Amino acid sequence: MARRKLTVTATPVGDIEIAVVTPVGTRRADPLPLLVAHDGPEYSRRAHLLSVLRAATEAGRVPPTRVVLLEPGSRNERYAANPLWAEALTEHVLPTVGTAYAIDGRPSLMGASLGALASLQAEWLHPGTFGGLFLQSGSFFRKRVDDEEEFEFWDRVTTFVTNVRRVRRRRTDAHIVMTCGTAEGNLTNNRQTAQTLAASGHDVSFTELPGRHDWRSWEAAFDPYLLDLLALPDTR
């Protein structure tokens, strides 16, 4: 896969560094599905995301897919339910990529922990942008459930999660796939978020898997859950 680094400038959160990874043998003008990954370099290096996708493509399980690896920068500030990050991602990063590369259908968006939270918020605030969301061990903190009050953006996160829980009608038609390890602290709030989304009519699946809040566990969930999402016609 060929990698090209880009800087998206003048966004509401400052400059954003990205890498666009394209299957070898394809051209920029070839319309391909797009997968955008929060914490992209870590997903690539520690969870072997690109290797998994390459093998799945060679096996015919997913179509050739471009991947945008997002550098987190000031991770907590950007990913912890920051509406400015959602704006930067949907109105700056995606148009920049779309100018440089042809995109087939709506992109998919993925993330783990705060990256999962940021993924849900991006589509929540800008519904219809993404065709699929892959949310791993999301930091969907709730008062009286999570003991994270000392986290600097606790109020911002819990306010967003409360707004999600209050929704009564479907806000997005994106396919939402959620996974969480059975040995991690985010399990309860992930269960409750999935239940809330399902009750309000969203297309959501939630799977509890053996594992902890770490890259090895997140990599183990790629097959089949991420691959099945990317194979859906509506996500490309």
C-alpha cells in the first residue's frame, strides 16, 4: 500500500496531520471506499490495521479500500467530545481528501476509547457524513457509572453522552458496529450506549469480546467485525 502524508491547515483545531494509504495499483482518480481511523498511526503500528486490510482484500473479503490515518495531535482536547474536532474532520479533512482522491460512497470512521467517542460525535453532529462507524471500547462516560471525574474533559464527555441517551428518534442511518472487552472498565457504558442507540431505532450491533482496553484486543476484533462492516454495500 502506498502512503502519502498531507497537512490539513486552518481547521478549527489547528493543523491536522494525516496519511492517506492507497492499495498499490490504484490511481487517485479511481473511486475507492474510504476508511478514516482515529489514532491512525497507532492502529497501523500496534494493531496492524493495514496488514489486516491488505490480507482481507487479497482474500476477496473486502474491496480495495483507501485508509486515512489521523494523527491525534492534542488527543484529549480533540477527541473528548469536542464539536470543533467533529467540524474539522467532516468539513476540512474529508474535503481535502476528496479533492485529492476519488471516493466511492460515504466513508467509514473508526476509533478506540476516546477515538470511538469522537467517531460517534462526528456523525451525530453531522449526520449522513459516514456510512459506517466502528466503535471500539468507547469512552462513553456517564455520571454514577464511571469513576472518571478527574478527567479534564469529564463534563464535556458526559454532556454529550447524556444528549445521546435522550434521543428518541434515529439520528443517523450509518451502520454502527461496537465492540468492547469483557475485562475493561468501559464495558457498562458501552452496553448502555448500544442499548440506547438500538432503542432509538439506530442500526447498531454490540459484541462483548474477551480482552482488555489495549491494542491487542482491538486488533482481535477486526476479524470479523470491522471486515464485515467494510463489506456492506451501504458503506461504499
